[in-house]
Amino acid sequence: MEILFLGTAAAEGWPGIFCECEYCEKARELKSKNIRTRSSIIIDRKYKVDLPPDTYWHTVKYGLNLSKIEHLFITHSHADHFDFSELYFYFEPFAHFKNKERYLNIYGNKNVFEIISNLIKEKKNGQFIIPHLLEVFKKYEAGDMEFYPVLADHEPKETSLNFIFKYKNRTILHGYDTGWYPDNTWEFIKDFKCDIVIMDCTNGILDFEKYHLGIKGVIKVKEKLLKYGCLKEKFRFVATHFSHNGKLLHSELEKIFKKEKIEVAYDGKKIKLRDLI
């Protein structure tokens, strides 16, 4: 199993597309791991979380063939996580598949389901995209993967989802735009033991924990999971989804998180199955 971090930024990217703040200017100067595209991961190059506006660049940079993607998990309908206009290029004449029975399962909340359903109505070969409306805390299967949508505290106008994935004898808790989890999410998570936790750190040094987490929030999540016994002995804990408004560059984030044994994601970071053995 391989997890590839395609992007690790919040909505505007880092540096922000129009921003001149000191943190964006420093990122432009230093480059390297400080350049962050909008957040997404891909597991074994066939299970993908979110469809951000930088998806095309991700395919070029990492040599991805998205025709191989059969399962796409969408956290919520905000444009930085679900740029649904890209799905128009799934159809002819923009895409031609060698296997004429190719299909793409897309899993999401009511907003995502309705957007995809309307798109399918517009296209003759829309049957190759299959939308799935998810309920929180329910078990689902996607190919060889078992997964559970859990409730995040992010967008009051829609159900924002995080995911627990069980795949190849490994359990992954994946969180973008989490906020501090509501009580029913914590109660549900108690029943799992995670090998990998990937957690939103948008707010950086800011204390605010509504809609997003920062450094203190990420550390608190780890402490709570440890208290509940939800982390396996050789777990990996990774912070991701960073904003320049959090006021810390990559090296500064690493310095803070190192003593907490929390990794700092960057675009192109890989976690492989052998790393967990």
C-alpha cells in the first residue's frame, strides 16, 4: 500500500494565488516543500480523496493516469475539495477509454450527489459515473476497501465528511476541514485502531478550532486517540492541509511537531506499507 500526498494546502494554495503576505512571499522565495497545491491523497493510485482545482497538475507532476481511478471520495462540495467541472472531461470527446466499460464511483454527501446526478443527465455516456449518497457512521465497500464516513465540524450548510478506510489490513483516519469532532464522531472512532491518521492543520498557530484545526487541535486529537486506545503501536500521525494564514513555513511546522512525533505532510510525500511494519 502506498499513500501519496498530491497536495497539502488549504483553499487558496500556498503561496496564495493573489497573496502578498510575508508567508507567501517567503514560500515563493524558498520554494521546495513550502509550495503547496490544494489538498488530496491517492492510495495505491486507484483510491482518491477529493478532486481539487490542481488535479490536472497532480496528474502531470506524479505521472498519474486518472482513468485507473475507480473510487473517488469527496469530503464536501467546497470548490477546493470538489472542482466538479473537471468531471466534464471524463466524457467523449475529451476522454477515450480503451476499456469501454470503465466506470468511476464517486462517494459524497447530498450536495455532491446532486451535482453529479445533474451532470450525468447532461451526458449520453453518464452511466460510467456512478454517484453514491453516503450516510455518516455507516459501513460501505469500495472495491477491496471498506470505509466509514464520519461527521466533521466544518460547514453548517452541508454534511462535511471525514473517512475511516480499512484496506490491506491497515486502518486510516483521514480528515480534511475537520474542526473539532462532535461527540458522536468521537464515540464512533473509539471502535477503531488506526495505523495512520491524516489530520487537518489549516489554522497553524491560531487557536481557533471551529471549521478547521491548528497545531494545538492536531495535538489534542492525537492525545484523545491515544487516550481511547485508537492508535496501534507503530502508528503514523500526519498533519496536512495548511494555510499561509497559519503563519508557519514547512521547516517551522516540522520543528514544532517533531517533539510530538507528528509528521508534516508536503506535496509528494509518500507513506508505504513497509514503513508500518
